Amino acid sequence: MLDAPAPARSAGRRSTDNVNVREFTPLINPRQLAEEYPASDAAQATVENGREQIKAALAGEDDRLLCVVGPCSIHDEQAALEYAGKLRAVADATEDRLLIVMRVYFEKPRTTVGWKGLISDPGLNEQFDMAEGLRKARRILLEIAELGLPTATEMLEPITPQYIADLIALASIGARTTESPCHRQMSSGLSMPVGYKNGTDGSLQTALNAMTAARAGHSFLGIDPHGQTCVVHTAGNPWGHLILRGGNNGPNYDAESIKQAIAGLENGGLPPRFLVDCSHANSGKDPLRQPAVWNDVLSQRLGGAGSPPNPSILGMMLESNLFEGAQSLTPDPADLKYGVSVTDGCLGWDATEKLLRETHAKLSSGKV
Ligand SMILES: O=C[C@H](O)[C@H](O)COP(=O)(O)O
Ligand SMILES: C=C(OP(=O)(O)O)C(=O)O
């Protein structure tokens, strides 16, 4: 019998190693990136104030409505900054009632395959120049923080936080990773409050378990600011909170689902405060349904018509971009429409501004 041909391998490589790896590309380390784009005093002040205000809301000490608003994903620096400028103006005008934080999402967890976000593929051309992706992400976060607007992002790759977390006020763990021990451990060391989405199957327990896990300290494998692999020992992050995003069986922002969420949090010994994501399964992925979801949740928070107010509802999340809808990626990224999402459909800016200003008016008058 003939022997099977030996697999091709380079000198010194063991045949059992990295069988399915095509290549390793060295990457800039977090310290080098921070030296290229150092956090200015103004940016640090935005992040620190943003984190403190969000913590006060989570602790029930700031009764403003927490509004996490912005694109499903950032793919264009200019559009992101234009959006941030508009949102900053509304945040200033409504700050007595609304605590506005911009969604600045650079990492997209896909159900199967698809564009994974600006850090993974900044050229939108499958070149995966992640050093450039991290540079762009850090630069965008810095510019938005210098505008005075706090930012929120999803933390997906466990080594990303070392590169950008100093510029972020609020993090979230997505529905696809809330059950992942790696993400819970990572969250236990993050410097900002972290929201945990319920699972894609609608499971609340998955997020409650994540909150409990991340409140504890952990020791796990990671990198330090020099990019050195190391054992990371964390203190635990007490600022976890639930985000209701609906699930495969439908939305979970109705009064009964919210009652169950509060009971689940209380039974788990967790603070009974949470956000409602108006997008994803809560809008049936129809971006134009988001205002109806938002207003329903706002009514529940304010109470009225025989229902008591519900201060457990901290606020809402909204997927919004300069222009409504979504578009598919094009072979030449220059052909993309400006200001339109390349991931989930979004509400457009005009409708977003209207919703935020109407919300401010309702909160000011106390009338839904
Ligand atoms: O918010 C973004 C998407 O809902 C998430 O990344 C999943 O997207 P997909 O189902 O299109 O992969
Ligand atoms: C991916 C997201 O949401 P979810 O994890 O709820 O699907 C998101 O908010 O961008």
C-alpha cells in the first residue's frame, strides 16, 4: 500500500500544528496604538463623566432616560462623525431629561457569515487589515469623545478592549455571546458598565447568569497593554445590567415580559433595572417599527391610564443612521450610499431627532 503524501509544511513546523491556519499576521500592540492616538484630557473627561452618569442611572440616582442611539454598525468615518455632531446637538438640548449615549459599534457578531465590522474589515473588501481597523476605531472614538458625546459599543473579540476600551463609556455583550464564558470573564474586567442582551432564543436566564458571572472576579488568558499574552486577574464588574431585545418567539417589551424580567432580576439578587432594545427581535427587524416600540416602553416607564410608572425601565436602545434602511455591500465600497447601514436596517436621522425631541417633551410635561 502506498503512503498518503505528507502534508506540505515549512521547516520546523509540526504536522499537527495549525492545520487549518493559513497565516499569522503580526499586529500593532495596544500601547503603540494608544501612543498614535492618545486619549486627550477632553476625551477622558467625556468617558469618565459618561461612565459616572450611566452608573448613577443604574443605581437609581439619576432619573433621566438612558438613550443608547446610533448606527447598527459604523463603516464610514465621515458619516459616523456627521451623525455624532447631530446627536450631540440633540443631547445638549435635551440633557435635563435624556442621557444620550451614541452607539458606535465596530464588531458585528454574525448569525453565520457576513461582514464582521470595521475593526475586522475596514476596507469592506475582505482584506482584513485589522491594524487599520483598530486605528480607525480608536480615531473615531477619540473624535466623538472630544465632541463631548459618550459612546457605547459591543465587545466581541476578547482582545479588542485593550485597544479601545479607555474611550468607551458603556459596553454590551450581544445575544449571541451572552452565554459565552469568555465574554463573561472579559466583562468582569471591563472598566465601564456592561449590558447583557437576552439570548437569541429569548432566554432571560442566559443574561441573568452572565450578570452574576461577571460580577465575580476571574482569572483567564488574555493580553496586557504591551500585547503580551498573560493571565488576567479581574476584580469583577458590578455594573452589569439586562437588555431586553426579544427572541425567536417574538418581542419581550410588553408589560408581562417586563414583569417577568424584574422578577428574574430580583430572584437572582440583581438590581431590577434594565434597558429595552427597540430593534432586533423587538421590532421584528423592521427599523421603522422602532418608534412604536420606543413609545410603548416610554409609556410603561411613565405610567398613566391606570398603570403605575415603572422606574425599572432605565431607557431604550435605538438603531439609527443618517438615512433609513440598509444596503448590501458592493464590490467597490465607493459605490455605497452615504449614511446608510450595511448591517441591520436603521431609522433615519430626521425620524430619530423627532423621536428624541418628542420624548423630551413628554418627559418634561409628564404626559405620554
Ligand atoms: O445587529 C446586528 C445583527 O443583528 C447581528 O450582527 C446579526 O446579524 P446577521 O443575522 O445578519 O448575521
Ligand atoms: C448585534 C446586536 O444585537 P443582538 O446581540 O441583540 O442581536 C447589536 O445590538 O448590534
